[in-house]
Amino acid sequence: MADVLLDIRNLRIEATSYPPGEPPRDVVLVDDVSVAVEKGRVLGLIGESGAGKSTIGLSAMSYGRGGVRLTGGQILLNGREIRTAGMRELRSLRGHEVTYVAQSAAAAFNPAKQLMEQVIETSLSHGLMPRAEAEARAVDLFRQLGLPDPENIGKRYPHQVSGGQLQRVMTAMALCPKPDLVIFDEPTTALDVTTQIDVLAAIKRAIHETGVAALYITHDLAVVAQVADDIMVLRHGKMVEYGTTEQIITRPSEEYTRALVSVRGIEHAEKDPSVEPVLRVQNVTARYKGTNFDVLKNVSVDLPPGQTLAIVGESGSGKSTLARAITGLLPPSQGRITFAGRELSRELKARSKDDLREVQMIYQMADVAMNPRQTVGTIIGRPLEFYFGMSGEQKRVRIQELLDQIEMGRGFIDRYPAELSGGQKQRVCIARALAAKPKLIICDEVTSALDPLVADGILKLLLNLQAAEGVAYLFITHDIATVRAIADRIAVMFKGQVVRYGPKSQVLAPPFDDYTDLLLSSVPEMELGWLEQVLEHRKMESAGN
Amino acid sequence: MVHPILKLVVQRVALGILLLLAASVLIFVGTQILPGDVAQSILGQSATPVSLANLRAELGLNDPPVTRYFNWLSGVLQGDLGTALSNGQDIATAMGRRLGNTLFLAFWAAIIAVPLAIVLGLISVRYRDRWPDKLISGVTLATISVPEFLVGYIAVFFLAVQLQWFPSIASVYDGMTLGERLYAISMPVIVLVLAVLGHMMRMTRAAILNVMQSAYVETAELKGLSQFTIIARHALPNAVAPVVNVVMLNLAYLVVGVVVVEVVFVYPGMGQYLVDHVAKRDVPVVQACGLVFAAVYIGLNLLADVISILANPRLRHPK
Amino acid sequence: MRRIPLAALIGLIFTGAYFGAAIFAPWIAPYGMAEVVGDSWEPWSSTHWLGTDTIGRDLLSRMIWGGQTTIFVAAAATLLSFSLGSVLGFTAAVRGGWVDQILSRTVDLMMSIPSLISALVILSVMPVTLPVLILVMGILDSTRVFRLSRAVAVDITVMDYVEAARLRGEGQGWIIFREILPNALSPLVAEMGLRFIFAVLFISTLSFLGLGVQPPMADWGGIVKENKEGIVYGIPAALIPAFAIATLAISVNLVADWILNRTSSLKGGRGG
């Protein structure tokens, strides 16, 4: 093991937590994790939020964020122990031997300084090269990373370049001092999927061409599979599985890893589209008050009863705005929305109680979708009271039925939201929607904030409930895998318009329009060499044009 | 093409002028339309109806309020603040000297308080949650919890009476040298400094802490830069705007503290002048003083706004 | 019931003691409010624990009676500023649009003049009586309560659970009292403590300037004014109210901090 660059052994990381109104206590964030990175290789650290992957990543610089303490084990960098090293030694290695690329480059750049100053700062402060050489190297890196106008982009300030570009500049900043190891901490997570692929490709190329070793941290296994040579799967601060990328992707041995690899273990047969729709959106156009820009342009979609219409798009595509128009929160300026054969009035206030009851909504963040001061019983019971005038024993029995339906114990009736897990919270929100006996439930990114295993459970529950209750779903998401799993019909949205619409089997089959092609081909697939194939394919296409 | 910063600054200044105008209406309305009769209050309960009517006519109280407001405002704009009811003096003349005295006092208080607050704020941040921070925060909490006039008397009791270091009354007169003058106002300056120091230091601490906890300071740390470089090159340029903002807001606060402190030390300034004439129910003087205080207060707040705009890199280097 | 931290306990005891003394002043005060019982500025003794004041009244009794006035005026002004400020603040947040615009701009305007200056301007034409003082202080201070409650309510109204209630078709009453209020309560209660302290300082300052509580009624600011001449002779009578005001202010602060901490996070736990 002569060329081992970073060797972390039995790492233990702790922090002090301060729960309100209680004495502070120590919590273990990472326990007994060992990681090794050889020169020139890329190790992917993968796990959900709270798995400790960023914490481990930063430990390679012997850095604990916000009171996090590296309390045990060894961290050997180029053979010397750095966990217990003094500040002076750490300063000399940070930004020189090891560098860091943060998730949000927009926050990580100093807003008051030009990009070039920040990119070459370490090269100068560590005395690695003269200014002219550092600047030349930075421009080279800008070019290598595919940034526009590489000669001059360094003169700009952080807010003057886009998010995807900023992420590449940050990569250049990390590579400029010729480090041995770069830590990439979710560098593409904050980006849209079509931007992500370019940044990912740029990072991969830069790693390859500079021969640097890297720790690549992400929650997305398909992403890391494109970049990493080896992968470590983490959960709750402990190692689950460690192996080569090829082995993890094709022959995962742990159940958790298998769940991550298989993504959606749900099969769903497309239902017959030739039914009278329960929801019909016709030529809807809408804009926000005080703006002169239509966020929805002439949108028309149909949703048959008991079926699922998925609205797919990137941030800013107008998919959530469509939900607001249907619910009446954003009255459309033009167009009609017909529900169960009657036209819904544009304004929320003008709608009848039945109109309100029959369209329910579930949100992305179950945390803030429930009043923290109300018990589960109150949350689920309120629609029963409000729409059906239930009270006392009758209401209690119905709440218990609903708890059974969402596969939660009856004992939860007196709990508060803060006492529930993420998945349980989302289930309670589903129960609250079901309590109204709706014909349509709008699901806005309901699984995006959840662990994949938990998300799977929620999707299965939604499908079972649809089969049992005949409720239709308008399912808003940016996640193509989820769409594949549960949709009957799909509408692809781009800049406020529906660019492709129809039954799932048709929408997801060629020939594609340009945007859908770009969108679908940009979604990372759990496959080695996928990135190269896509890039190759795109290159051929653009050459053909 | 007008630079967007210029546009914003002009907008903000226009807003400030509008606000001052509205404040003048408020002050006028507050003194003229409330159910108190100026003539009655001047002449007292024993006044005869005839003398009341005469005085009302003399003061122009029979004109409609809008007319009276515009008469007053046009006078103010020409530097004519009217005459005092109680002694018939020209208000602008009487106020001129006093305003000078007040600004002199406020200036020296600011000269001491601002650097002190910033240094203490920096120390608090540097030793966050350790004893220097806790000590500073405890002492400043105490100074915030006691009203200025009490701080004044506590200071008089110990510094002027027990230790006899400073005079307990801040009397100034013509012909004093600067040194004598400074010695005379040393007590009110100490009290004013104590009064604003707490707020200023706490807000400075919060502003710097906010910058120190930002992601770009972490980036600088992960670049292995020295503590000094991090603070000088990454934290300070971004902390200047919020700190200056804090300072301005507290200077505005200082303007109010002056009123009480002048009364405590019998200092011939604006505050003393205002309080005396409130007691005498001398409305024109109260209006004039109120307007001047409001103008200074609004002006300092405006300055704080403008500085924040100028310091914002997003606005300075538009896309 | 969780354990009360020491600081909060001390705060609670002192706050309780001051309020108790204010309420039971007639039974506790050894002498009458304006009763002359000795020479001027007698030193501390077993008959006059805090000595006597400038015209020979028992200072302890003056402090207790004065505390009653100060605390009563401050509490009444706080109650007024609170009911006014929070109701208008919530209304502005929930209604939005022109209602919010009018209320917010009015408050901006009122806050553009320092409140002490506004109070002095108004008191120059109004009779200085307790109801007027309470009204003036309450209204001027309600601007700050308005800003806070509006900000808190705006934060809450954008929460998905409030949107969910709107979509359900709930009325404004349910939304304000069942969805927003329970979640806004802890910052508001803590703010109430701060506003009360501010009112104590404010009324004391006005009385000290001779424009607050009028003699022969006692209040803490007035006691300072009456006895300030003594200071030059080294008689600390005027400093006793300083001690009272400071300890009251700090203890209320400690209680407010505790309430805020105990129920701070909207997402974290059931708090209260």
C-alpha cells in the first residue's frame, strides 16, 4: 500500500446537540469508519442526509464543521497523522494538499471579491507559484472545465455568473494549487438535472486530466457511479458496504445497497386512458401578481378518475404553479378548469365546500405541512369535523380507520408531528387528504425529501390507496424514476408550457422532442459508462446537424 | 445609462425627504389638533374669554389647520422657526447655539463609543462563549437595563461626588478653551457612551458573527489561510456594511439619549431646551425641536441605508 | 414539567416579588405614600430601612408605592401596546394587500420619530394624567409590537400547514387563532417581557423629566427627580430606584429568555 494517499482508520466523530429546554448531550455522528484513497483514484461516499458522509469528507482536512469533533481513530494523509495535528500544520495542508468543493458554490464564494482573486488565492498564500503562473493555470482550468470566455470570467464577481458555472469555477479553484486530493461535497446536487450532466462531465474530465485523487460525496448513487472508482455506502454514521463501483452497482451484497441500486421496486401497469376525465385543464395561462411574465402558458391536460398524471419538469418549469392554479391559490388569467363535470371557479374563495373537499393536496415537506402544535388526531380529525361534521366517538373511530389505512398504529393519535419520522409525517399528511374523501389528490414532490427506502413505501401506499379508493393523483415531480414507477399519463413541462403530453408508454418512447430528449437523457442511470455514452451520443447528434 | 446604485440612492433620499415631510405633518397635527388648547394652556385656567380670543387671533389659531401647517412649513423652509410663546425670543437664534452644544456632546460621545463598541464586539466574537464574551455581554446587559438618567446619577455619585474626578454639572460658556470644554462635558460623555455602548456592541457582535459563520469564511479556512488573512480579506470587507449600519442606527439612538443626559447635567443643549419648553407648553419651540430631532434621526437612518446600498457588491457590480 | 433553570428561577422570584409588592403595597408599606415622618434625608435605620427622602418621607414606603405606580402604568401600557400591536400585526399579515400597506406605512412613519420625542411633543399639549400617559406610551410602543407580530405571522402564513387550512376552506378566525397564534405565542410572550421593561424605563424617564407621574404621587423616576440634589452631598437616596429598575429589568429579561428558549423552535417538539 505504498501509494495510499489518505488512510482513515476507525474514525469516530462526535458533536454536542442542544435540544431546546433540555441539557446538552453528545451525539455520535460517525462511528468506526475506515476509508482509504489511493493516488489518482476516486472514492465515492454515498448515503442519505445524516449518514455522516460530509462529516467524513471534511475529516480528510481534519476539519469539524460547527462544533463537530473528531474524537477517535487515525487520519493519515501522505503517511502522517493529521487528526491531532496543530493549526500550523493543518493550515499548510489545507488548500494545498487537500482542497474542497462545496455543494453551494454561490454561498462558498466571497461575494465581495472577483473570482480570479479567489481561485488563485491558495496558490499565492502557500507560495506555490507566482501570480502570473497561477492566473495562467486558472485560465487553463477554466477552459478545461468548459467555462465560457475563460480569459475574462475571472474578472467577474460571484453573483455575475450562473450556478452551474460557479460550481465549475469552484472546481477550478480546488484544482489550481495542484492538490493531491480534492473533496467534492455534493457538487451537482443543487443544480437542475440538465445542468448537472455538463458539470459532472467537466468535473470528471478535470479529475482525469489532472490525475488528482478525489473523495466524491453525494446521495445519488447513479451520479457517483459515473465518477468513482470505488464506492462506500454509509448509513447513520456507519459503513454499510465498501467495494469497487462495478461491484456495488452490479452485485451489491447488503440489502440497503440493493434498495439504492434498484431505485424503484414498483411495477405499475398503465390504465385505460379512454375514460371521461375527472380533471380537465384547458388552455390555462397564469402569472403572479405584479409581474408581466406568464408562468403558465396555454396549458391543457386531462386526468381520468382513479389514474395518475405525472407533471415532470425542472425548477422553474411551472409544474408547481399548475398545482396552484388548479387549487385556486393562483387564479389563472385565461382558460378553464373542469372538475367532475363542473367548472371550478378561478378564485379559491368562490369555490364550494364540496369543490374544496374533493381536491386535496400533499406537500413535499411534511414537516411544515402540519401544524407543530396539533396532535395527529387533530390534524386528521379536522377535515372530518369540517367537511362531515363528525365529532366524538364517530370521529375517533374514523381517525383510527385512517391510521390503519396508512399502516400506522392507532397509538399515534395523540402524538405530535415532531415525534414522528419523516415517512410517518408524510403518511399522516396522506391520511389528512384521504379524510376528506377526495376525488383528486395533488402530490407536490411528495417523495423528494425522503430516504429512497421510505419513499418506496410511500409510493406503494399511494398506489394501494388509489386501487382501494379510486382517487386520482396529479403527481408533480422532477424525478423520472418515480414517474416511470407510478404514472399512467405524463406531461413534460418546460418554461411554463407543456412540451410533451400523453400516456406514459408514448411519452417515454421515441421519437422525442428536443427538450424531452435532453431531460430524459440527462437523468443519471445506474450504469457504468452511462455518462460517456450520453456525451458521445450528443456529440454525434450535434455533428449530424 | 444611469448606474442602478445611483438610482437606488436617489430613490432612498427622496423617500427620506418624503418621510421627513410626513413627520412634520405628524408633529404639527400632534401639537395642534389634539384636544388641548394652546391659548388656554398659555394663559391658564383663570384666563378671561376675551383675552383667550385675542391670543387665539394673534397666534393665528382661527385659521384652518391646513393653512396654519403650510404657513409654518414655509417658515421652517426659510429658516424661520417662529418665536417662543414663553419669552418671545426667535427660536432659530436660541436653538442655533444649543444645537451646536448638543452636536459637540454627541460628537465626542460617538468618537469614543464607536471604536470601543467595535473593539469589544470583535473581542466578544474572538472569545465567543468564553469568559471575555460573557463578561462583556453581562456588563452591557446591565447598562442596557438601567435608564440613561440613572446611569447619569450613579456616575455622578461615584465619579463626581465620591472620587471628585469630574464636575457634576456640565456648564459651558463662551471663551472656554477646547480643553476646558471637554473637561466640562466629560461626565455626560461617559454616560452617553455607556448608554449606547451596550446596544452598539451587541449588534456589532451579531453582525460580525453572522459573517464569520458564512460559507465563504469556511471556504477561506479550508484554504488554509491564516486567521489574520481570513479576517482581513474575507470577513472584514463583508462585515463593514452591517457594522456601519449598526453604528448609524445607534447614533440615531444617541440623539435621543442626549435629551435625558442634558437634563441630568444641566447642559445647555437641544434636549434641555425641548424639555423646558414642553413643561412650559411652549408649542412653537416644541414643534421646532421635534422637527430637528426627527430630521437628525431620519437623516442618520437614511445614511445607514445608503451605506448598505453602496457596500453591496451585487449592486456595485451589476450583472 | 421540566426543571426550571436557575437563572429563570431567580428571574421568576424577583419578578414575582416586585409584582407582589406592587399589588399589596397598602399592606406592606410601613408608612403612607406622602406621609412626612422624619427629617430630610435621614440615614438608613431600623425605623426607616432606606432612610427618608428630601422632605422627610419614608423612602421604603415611597419605593413600594412608587413601584405600584410604575409597574401599574408600565403593565397597562404594555397590555395596550400588545393588544393593539398584535391584533393589527396579525391582521396585516393575514389580509396582506392594501390593509398591510396602510398599516405598515403608518407604523414606518410613527417610528421615524424617536418615541421619546413623540411623547414629549404630545405631552406638551395634553394634560399629564395617568390615562394619557398610558395611552401615549401604549400607542407609541405598539408600533414595535406590530412589526414583530407581523413578521412572525408572515413567517407562519407561508407555512404549508396554513396553506392547507386555506385550501380546506377554513375561515380567518380558525387560521389566526388555531393555526398562527399557537405558533406565534412564544416569541410574542418573550417580546411582552421586553416591552414591559421598555415601558418601565420610559415612564421612569418621563417622570424624571417632570412630564410623567405628577407629585405627590410616587413613582421610581419621580423619586430620582425629588432626591437628585442629595447626590451632590453624597446621599444615595436617588440611586435606590436605579437598583430597583435594574433588578426588575434583568429579572423580567431572564424570564423572557427562558420562555423563548423553552419553546423556541417551531419545528422542534411540542414545547409548552
